[in-house]
Amino acid sequence: MSLRPLWQESVATATRFSATICASLALAVTVTAWIWYPFGAWSQFDQAMPLALARASLTLLLAIPVFTTVHLYGEGASGHKPFVRWGLVIGASVALFSHYYFLLPNLDDVAMLRYFVVMGLAATGFLVVSHWRRPLWFESYVLRLGLALAGTALYSGVLLAGVLFIYVAIATLFGDRVRGESFATIFAWVACAFSVGHFLRQIPRAGELDSAEAQFCPPLLPNLVDYLVKPLLTIYMAVLYAYFGYILVNWAWPKGVIAHLVLWFALLTVAVLFLSIAYRRAGEGPTKFERLFPMLMLPPLAMLFAALAIRINAFGVTEERYYVGLFAFWAVLALKYLALVRRPLGILLPVSLAALLLISLLGPVGAVAVAEHSQNARLTAMLERQGMLQDGQVRPAEHELTPADKVEISSVVKYFALRERLAGLRYVPPQFAVEDMPQVFGFAMQHGDYAATARWFRLARVGAATQVLPIEGFDYYFSSQGLPKWLSPIGEGIKAGFDLDSRVLHMVVGPSDHLVSIDFTPAILSWLREVPMEQGGIEHLPEDMTIAFAGPGLRGIIVFASLTGHGGAASPEVAALLQLDAADFGVFIDIDN
């Protein structure tokens, strides 16, 4: 078998989508650097690099659909005029750099939510532009791309399995250690380089006539949808209607989780109906499933909106609830359109969704603006109810607030703090910080049952597993492993206890009954300031993780191997947001004789 045709086709694809291929290769290199970075000796010198690599990887991933769309638009609009195509590529590159610097400054929840919305817009743009000047119906064209994507996944899976087996064989036979980083690197190159190139070569050119083979839909897909997916959706629908009946009988309002259960079901239903239209033969009318299911979805969607309204009434609008409502609204429109139109124009579905996503990014009706307005309105109602508003500024209440009221007010402050947008909080002084709450609100931050899991961190000493420390001149040593929460005897002449919630270590050593308490909070916050923290639990390695302490008749040091927690990474200077989940340390104590 000659490889010449395959080589020629690969060269033609690389020439046609040159910017996309370069972006995919750069993505593979960047992801590889990100995978291996924490294990390099140079990692301790530049702690900002992991965040930069993660941001660059996300931007390059976004560049793949953007550059592909630009190439296809230039191909359809102006043939192969190089100056037009490269002018569009340069413009897209400027837009991507702007996204990197302005819309993705970190990896917090708002930035990532905005990123996924932009990625959705880019994917929609690719579908619409790639279908331009191609004779197939949009539904059939999307089905064709879906089959190409499935084929790419199959080829990539076979290639990945083969390369991994070869790597394991080489490492095992030649006495090398099989490393997880190597597995991740191989996966990154197959996913970023091979998969992208294999998929791009299957995109038809503008005006290219589709052969009968290209338009063929394998029987596997209709059989899978008609005889497996649709019956499963029907059973799921019956479960939702049973719950709807339970609500009517017991007059119990729907739970908040119903919103997610119904939303994903509604979006899957839209996708299944879209596929049914795609492989429907010419002249065939809609099936019973296509006629009835969109109407049957309306009561569950009504439950979704009821549950969402209850959550918003209790806790206000957040970006997540905003998008749940937006997707549910789009699902209602899409289902009614698919039910009422005999031959729907499928391209309207992604275009309408893209329009709603674009609106969610902009202006006063955008997700961030609506959520901030809602949370501020919630705060206004609470402060007015407690008489804490005077001349447009918050003042401590003249009476003692209930724990529930403190938690409710704290939750609004925490909403802005975790998103690093305290400047948008109303009624507080300029430069307000969470640690100022006792002076401004009259009480400190109250966590309640709220888990500040928007960001988490892991601090670990460089080479903690093998590092040799020059420890001498100490009389006692104990480890945090198995250390009780309350002060308890842990050995002859020593009592100790460590509370994760307060981050305080208590000790009574020797014949003295004097209690020594060491608060880890200042040290942890200082270490967090030294390293860039971000959502996703990136591990950072500070050089020095020790605390020296002294008490009556004793001195000592605490040597940390690792610390894991969450909340404080959002704003390292805010002790009220810091919550420690695990701590691995050793304590060395010297008794003064």
C-alpha cells in the first residue's frame, strides 16, 4: 500500500488550515509543558508559570475552532486569495490575544464561565460558516461532521492504545519507570495534533458536491436513536411525570436539583429531535415521537422554572442560575419550534442559541451584571429589614442579629469576595475587604453551611518525600498523622491537639501546665501570597514551609510537608475565607533545661 496519497492529503490539509494546525501543535507543546512543569527543578523559581500555561492552553484550544472558521470563511468568500485569508487570520489572532489578557486574567469561576460561553459561540460559528455554500441540509451536514468526529475518536483511540502499549513495553523491558506524566503527554499529542488534523481533512470545500457515500447515514445511528435512546427518554419522562404527580398530591414544591435533571434532559431531547430530522428520508413527515415529545416536555420545564424561581427568591441570581434559566428558555423555544414546523430549518437552533449566549456576555442584561444586581438587591432588602442602612451606607445593627441573618448577609459578601469583585458591593466603604466586616457590619464573616469551594489549593514542600532536613538539638517530635482534635495525651509528657477549622495547634509539654497555642493562619496566608492561586487545584511548591514558636521553657519548629484547603485562594489576604482541609506536618520541641 502506497503512503503517497495519504502524505499528499495531509500536506493539502496542513496548507488549507495552516493556522489551525499551528495552533493545535502549539497547544500540544503548551499542555506538555504544563504536565511536566511541577516536576522540573526550575519550577520553584517562577510560580506564575503554571497559571500562564493553563491560560495559554485554554486560549490555544479556543483558537482551533476560531482559525478553522476563519479559513472556511475566507475560502468561501474569496477562493484562495492569500491576502484575504491571512488578513482574517491576523484579525482572529488579535482577538485571541485580547481574550487572553482581558477576558481570561485568571481561572476563577466567572472567567471560566465566560470562556465556555465564548467557546460555544466559536463552535456555533464553525458549524454555520462551514455549512455555507454546501448543498446538504444543515441537519444532514451536522450529522456528517458528527460521524467524522466519531471516526476521528475511533482512529485516535486506536493510535493512543497502540502508542501507550509500545511505551509501556519499552519502559518495562529496558528497566525504566512508567510515569503518569508520559501517559498524559502521549494523550495530549494524540488529542491535540493527530485528532485535529484527522478531523480537518474531512471538512468538504466550499461548493464541493457531496457524493452518495458522503451523504450516507449508517443504519447504526437511526437504530441506536429509535430503538434505544428514544425508549430511554420515554422512561425518564415517565419518572418526571411521576414526580410531577407527587408534587400535586403532596403539594410539595419541587426541589432545586430538579432544575439540573430537567435541563439536561430537555437539551438531550432537542439533540435527539435534531438527529431524527437529519436522517429522515425526503418526503417523510414527522414521527409520533417528534410530534408529541416536545409538548410533553413543557410540564417538566415548568417544574424547572418553578424550582429555579424558588432558589432565586431565596438566594438571588448567580451566573450559574442565569445560564440554567437561559438554556431552559432556549429549550422551550426550540421544542415548540420543532413541534410546530413540519420541516424545521435546523440552522436556526444553533444561531438562536449563539444569539442568547452573546447577549449573556454583554451589557446590563448579561450574566455578571444581572447576578450582581440581584445580589445587591438581596443585600438591600436584608439591611433595610434590620435597620442597617443609614445615608446610603451600611451601619452595624443596634440589636443582636440572629445567626441565620448573619449567615445570609455573609453569603452576599462572600459571593462578591470569591469572585474578586468586592468593588461591586453596595453600601460599603471604598477599599472594603472581608476582614473589615466586624467594623462595617458589626460581625465577622459567618460561613454557616456554605462551602467556599470555588477555589482550592495544595501547598507542598519541594521534594517533601525525599528531602533531608538538618534537625538536631530537640527533645520531642510528633507528627500530625492521627493527631486528635482536642487536647489529649499523645505520649509521655506531652499533650497536643490540632483543630482544622480554626487552624490552631494546642500543646502542653513537660511538667509545665502552660498551654502553647500556634495559629497557622498568618503563615498559610503569607505562603498563599507568594504563589498564584487559581481554580482547579494547581499544586504550588514554596521553598520554606516552617513555623518557629516559643513558650515558657520551650522552643520549637513546625515543618510542613503539605497543606490542602479552599476559599482562601480566592483572596489570599482574607483570613475569613480560608478553610483548611488537610495538613501534614511534624513538630520538633526543645525543652530549656
